[in-house]
Amino acid sequence: CSAFRSGSSNPRIEWKFQKGSSLILFYYGGELTEPYRNRVQFSPTTIRFSTVTREDTGKYICEVVGDGSQIARSEVTLIVQGETPPSPRP
């Protein structure tokens, strides 16, 4: 997720998780929220899960709010099909 706008000195970045009709903020105010805090690596433009379960299946939404409340939005859908750790193929 990235958005660039000239003149925007300090954009606000939020990551949200949508599953069905529920929407959960999981990066807000410069911090990861629970239960993501200990299993997600964050940079201003990416998130990376160290582990996932089927409960993590859903839509991840990044919003960047700049000057004048202009919003840039990006979405990605994660589908976790199983909980067996990946292994190298022979």
C-alpha cells in the first residue's frame, strides 16, 4: 500500500481487516493492535504475517489520509486454505 502526494507532510496510515460485515482496525495511531501486535511485521507500505490461520482470511484495507482529508485506498484479499506450514518441494 503506498500513496504519495506532494505537500503532504505527515499522512495518516490505517490498516483495517474486513471479514463479512465486521471491520477491525489493526494498525492505527502508529501502532499494531491486538491480536496482530506479535505476529505482524509492519512498514509504512507493507504488512507481513509471521503466521496465519483460517481466521485471518478476509480483506485487508490500507488507507492513507493526507492533507485536505484526501484518501488513497488499497485492498487485498487473503485466503488461508489450511494451517499446515509450507514445506519445500523436492
